[in-house]
Amino acid sequence: MAVLIVVAVVCFSAGSYAAARWLPALADGPVGTIAFLVVCGLGGVAVALIGINADSIARQLEQTGLRSGAEFEVLIVSTGLVSILRDSGTVAALALVAYLLAPKPPRAEPAPLADAGSAALRR
């Protein structure tokens, strides 16, 4: 049980850090901050679910040992992969929706380009 908790905490930390590190900027203020925390948290949960399900697959394969044939091991791995996609995919989709609905920072207006020809005429 302790290994499962360590896997979940490490995967959550890695997912949250990755989302915070590479997430494009959101608007400043309370709404943007809350959206940022929600997206980072959901990203961490998605990665933690991948780690928990991978640990579950490894434990099931370890329990079967050499008693079973290859078909049973394929069934365990395929069921585990479906669980990974179902669980973490749903949470990752929620994180994407939260990011897309979050306010974006205002775009800075580009500075007007100085016309070199008119500057020379003014001298």
C-alpha cells in the first residue's frame, strides 16, 4: 500500500510540475489563478491515475506469476490499458476544457512602425 501512495504522489507531483512549467500563460487575477491551479491539479491527477493503473497492472502480473499462459497476461495488460485510457483520458479532457475556458492574457498592441521616408523629410 505504501508503494501505491508513493507512486501516486510522485506521479501527481510530476504531472502538476509539467503542467505548470509548459502551460501557456493565463490571465492575471483571481479567475486566472484559480484556472491555473485547476488545470495543474487535473494534469497531476491524470498522470497519477496513469501511475496507479500501471502499478495495478504490475501487481496483477506479479500475482499470476508463471501459472498462467500468455493469453491471460495479454488480457491483464489490455484491460489495464483500457483502464488507463478511460480514467486518465477523462481527467485530461477535463483539464483541457478548463484551460480552454480560462481567460487568456490580453494581447499587447504592436508598436507602429516608423516610416523611414517621412522621418528623412522632416529633417
